[in-house]
Amino acid sequence: MNPTIDLLKSHRSIRKFTDRRVDDQTLSAIIAAAQCAATSHFVQAYTIIRVRDQAKRQAIATLAGPQVWVAMAPVFLVFCADLNRLEAACDVQATTMEKGWAEQFVTATVDAALLAQNVMIAAESLGMGGVYIGGIRNDPQTVCDLLEIPDQAYPVFGMCLGWPAHDPPPKPRLPVAAVLYDDRYPEVHDSAVLGEYDRTTNHYFLNRNSNLKDETWTHQMAALMGRVIRPHMKAFLEKKGFFLK
Ligand SMILES: Cc1cc2nc3c(=O)[nH]c(=O)nc-3n(C[C@H](O)[C@H](O)[C@H](O)COP(=O)(O)O)c2cc1C
């Protein structure tokens, strides 16, 4: 349709990287572009930590799975939702910041996610690739200890970036008709549409260029949603000063 839409539609997570370095200038250009993402009330409630120390990298790779690409990627970033700079702004203005509100948690988390997705797209526009790493939330307190992330900030996810050393095909997404509705929420999520999507995803899983499996989307989601995942998150976020009221 146009080069931007073509780029968006060519996304696939990259988990194997060549040895080629990502120089500081390139990374700065990516981050500067990403910062142009919309931000709630202009708050820019995020901080990115580039993890260069190999011992810290390895510790995070281990707690995240282990996920070897976290240790191996040329760049590994941790995206933090962060209210501390806003408190500093209040200090500049000699005012007191309201703390602990769920709305602030949502605002900072959404801001960090919008920034991160722009990082991914900017990197992909340069021919690079990457993968988000939610696995860091397996042990978010250790990530905070390793990276000295204070209260009023938390690591939302990580991201590996670099030059692709494999070429997986894009994963087919749900049809637009399954996610876009006019004027009101649908009465049901049409099982016929999901059945059709299962056939699409089954074909993808059986025919992609690695890790072939006889799998479908609803089967994968049913297994996922039947599990309790990271039950420590509520207590962790409360301890960090989020989500208290
Ligand atoms: C917030 C978030 C966290 C993710 N965490 C991981 C992760 O820890 N490890 C991983 O290999 N992929 C992770 N992924 C990648 C997803 O598995 C991937 O985006 C999804 O399967 C769709 O595949 P695609 O990105 O190739 O289109 C994560 C993606 C998102 C958005």
C-alpha cells in the first residue's frame, strides 16, 4: 500500500542476530525517533536502560527463561514505566506529587509501550530486527536490583535488537473483522471466525521455516489462559509504589 504499511506488515520477532554492532549514533537516532510517540498529557513517563554489562545481561537472560537471545543480542533494552522525573518536575515547581494512583500506572505503562513499539519500528526501518522480552517480569525485583530501578518506576519489558541472522515469516494476525466493530461491542466473538483463524494459524505453524508444529491459535490461547502467570506482579507493583489506590 505504501512503504510504512509494508514495513509494519513485515514485522516478525527476531531472536538470532549477526555479530554486527549497533553503533551509538544509530541507537540514539532510533530512540530519538521513538520518543516522538504520542504521550499522555506530555508526561513521557518512561526511562530506557541499555544493559551492556555482560554479567547483568546473563543474569537477566537466565531469570527471563532462560532466553539466550537476551544474552546474545547486540542491544538489550529495558523499558521502565517511570514517574520519578515527574516528581522531579514537581520539585522544580516546589509542589507535591500525588502518588500511587492506578491511573498513573496505566499512563506510564502505556507511554512506555508506545515508545517501545516506535523503537521496534524505527529499528526495523533500518533493516534491524528485535523481540520484546516480557520474561523479565518473571523476577522483576531482581531486575530492579540489578539495574538499580527505584520505587515509582518498574521494568515493563525488555527488547533485544540487532541485525537479523534468520528470516522467519510474519505470523498471521486475526482478521480485521474479528477486532474492528462499528458503534458497539459484539454480542459474541464469532467461533466461525476463530475456526477460520485456527486453519490459517495451523497452516502457518506447519509450514514456517523452523519449529514446525501442529498447533492452532485457540489451542495455544486456551493453554495460556488456563495458567496463572506471574502471580507476584500485584504485590511487586504495590511495593514499587504503583497501583495502591
Ligand atoms: C510485551 C511482549 C512481551 C514479549 N515477551 C517475549 C519474551 O519474553 N520472549 C520472546 O521470545 N518473545 C516475546 N514476545 C514476542 C511475542 O511472542 C511475539 O510478538 C508474538 O508471538 C507474535 O510474533 P511476531 O512478533 O513474530 O509477530 C513478547 C511480545 C510482547 C509484545
